[in-house]
Amino acid sequence: MAAVDVEKAMKIEEDSSVMKNRGNTKKKQRKSLILPRFGCFRLDDESPTVDRKYDDGSIDMVSAGALEDRTDPTHLIVMVNGIIGSAQDWRYAAKHFLKAYPQEVVVHCSERNTSTLTFDGIDIMGERLADEVISVIQRYPNLCKISFIGHSLGGLIARYAIALLYGGNYLNRISKLDGEIGSNGSTKVSPEENFISKIAGLQPVNFITVATPHLGSRGHNQVPMFCGFHTLELVARQLSWFLGRTGRHLFLTDEDKGKPPLLLRMVTDCEGLPFLSALQSFNRCVAYANVRFDQLVGWSTSSLRLENELPKRRNFLKNDKYRHIVNEEMGVVSGPERALTLEYGWKNMRTRELMNEMIKGLTRVRWERVDVKFGGGRYRLLAHNSIQVQTYCVHSAGADVIQHLIDNFVL
């Protein structure tokens, strides 16, 4: 009788163990359905990379496979963060670039313009970025190509930096750096003719901006959170000092010794800085823009169009592969008759006229325009960061935008 009771007890314990295991299996299955949606849990496994840290505090990201094979990358990708941003903002995209091109590229997420340093002005930040790029290039002797990707304000910083690194200006920049750090002149520099139409001595390939206010943030729905109210836009212009010199640059209120606003000067070659020529040297110039729900940067300024040039939303096409890409087009290069002149009259120009002049200058470059549209819900507030995928757990909707950027990248 006792033996029978023991047998029954063992059977009951075995059945309960089986039921418990089944329950654990179901829980694991449910977790497996949830966890893949959050790439932050699996990003490192999918795209193994190594952070190379240097004495100056900078970090380059390279593929772990490239290190094992001792392959030297030939293409430098410089990623630039936006206002109050950091190098971490581009980490998701950087890892996926290295996954796609493990042997060919080294990715450097800029670190010299972070947090409140982004209030110092586009020109000062552009100089910092230019010097940072020079230091990175010196670490990789086999580099022969360079590309820039900038989010928000980072696109404007990159536009200023490439003018400092274009052609002979690169040699001037190196000489200045050598003087500041007390170099003994041991750095080997090629003849100036070898730098014609190059950026930092390298072949310029891709110049890509993501939600960048190319026309500034002044009036006409350029900052959607103001809802188009003229009074709010005027108040914002008056309070632009709150963002330091950067705010004055964005709202076109800067007047340096009677000169036109910096963003107006940056659409042409002037004062020894070839802003336009530097842009024209790239094989591709691409502008990604949010159609809706970007509260900081409007569709017009980020896509380099006047309001009456924006495509009709009813003409948007569904893209099965990139579900948030709703429109792609190649811009037409403007003719010489639209060349910008800054000699007179800019002080009396209204905001719309200033925008027209900036468009005239910038459309001397053939831009690819990619329009992005997120759905409603939380993306009503997060579209500006989602297009960059600053944090995959929160901004996962933009993953297909980054994939589109990678798939169309030219090596």
C-alpha cells in the first residue's frame, strides 16, 4: 500500500513538473515574440563592432571582422549629431553601416560638438568638425574616400566643415593645426594640385542630411511646433539668443560686421570659403525630410523646397520595402540665371525673399530628395529623432529609413 502511495506521489510530481515546463515554454515563446521588436537587446549580436579609443578622447567604430582580417578601410563615414546631441545618437546607424560594409568603411561619430557646445555657432562647430576629421584621417593612411551624414543641425555643421576641408583650404587647415600644436613639420603633405576638388585630400562621395534646417528656422512653418502663427514665429526670432550664436544663425538674426546672415553666405562661395563648390564636389547630395510630425524642422527647409514646390500628398506612393519612404525624386540643377548675389539689398529682404535666395544657391547642386512619413501615435512627437533612430527601443519606426540610406549608399 505504501509503495502504491509513493508511486502516485511520484506521478503527481512528474505531472506538475511537466505542466511547469510547459508554462515556462509558453512564457519563453511569448518573450520571443516581444524581444525581437526591441533591437537594443540584439544589436551587438547582429552587427559585431569594435570601438577604437584614442588619447584625444575620440572613438572610431570598425567591424570586428575587419580587425581579424587586418583589413584597412578605404572609406571614411563621418556622422554628425544635431543640437544638444551626442555621438551616441548615430550609434544604431553606424553599426548597421559596418554590418553592410565590414571591410570597406570606418565610421566616425563626431564627438566635438555635443550637448551645450552645440550653442556655440555653426561656424565654430564647423571648425571643430574639420579639425576632428583631419585627426581621424591621419589614423588611417589607406583612406581614399569620404562621406558625411548629418542629422538636423549636424547637416549645417558638416556643410561648413567641408568648405574648410575643400581643395587648398585643407592645406591651410593643416598648417594652422601644426602651428597650434607645435608640430615639427614632419607631416608629409602632397602638392596642392593633388587636392583639387577633394575634401581633406579624399574623394568626396556621399553628402547626406537628415531633417536638416537648410533654410534656417525663421518663419513660414519652418518650426512646426509654432503651428504657423506669425506672432509665435516673431517671438521665437526675438528669443533666438536663448540658443546662443547657433540660435542667431538658425533664425537669420546674426549680423557680423554688416555681413549677410551666415546661412545666406553658406549657399555660395564667399570670403575664401567655397561652400557651394565643396557641395558640388560630392557624387551624391541627399536630403531626407519628414513630411509630418517633425516638431522642430519643417518639411520645406529640410527638403530644400519652397512651400509651393512641395509634392502633393495624394501623389505619394506606397513602398513595400521601405514603408515610411513615400516619395523620392532627383532635383533639377538651377541655371546660371539663378545665381545668388549678395552685394546689395539683403537687409531689406523679407523672410520669404531670403528663403528664395537660399534656394537659388543650394539648387545649383543636384539633390536627391527622400520624403519620409511616419504614422500617428507617439511619432507625432518623436519623428525628428525617429528618422535617425537615436534609440531603437523608442524610435524603431525609422529603421527602414536607415536601411534605405544604407542600401543607396555609394561606396
